[in-house]
Amino acid sequence: MNYYKCKNNLAPIRREDHMSKLAYRTIADERPQGKPNVYFSCHPDDFDKFFEEYAAKILEIQDCAIWYEAEPEADYDREDLELNLS
């Protein structure tokens, strides 16, 4: 599993789930179990422009797990993705 530290003061991380290609960000390296879920989606070209800012704002007001596509350009199994989102 890969871990990436973020540059904001909340110290969230993201973890990759290689089977579903979904990743999540939480506050202070916490696991997502039991937390409210937020799903972030955008065009792959816009991800770097908006994700960091929006994730930081969401985590400032809500202790949650923010889920997003870890490999937005990769092919995926739609049924697998829908199963993981349900």
C-alpha cells in the first residue's frame, strides 16, 4: 500500500485500494471505517486543480473519508466499482 503525506495542517493521507482503484483521504492517518463517506468526482484534467483545496475544506468541517478515483485514466470494471460504492 502506498502512503502520501499532504501539505496542509490536517495531515490527511490517501491510500490506494488496488482492486477497486478507489483511494481515500482522512484526517491524521485514520481508517475510513465508521466515518461518513464523501465521493469526489471530476474530469481527470481538473483533479489536480481542485481536489487538494476541496478535500482540505471538507475535512476542516467534517471528520469523514473522502473517496476518489486513484487512477482516473485507467480502465475499470464498472460492476466492481458499483459494488464498492454501495
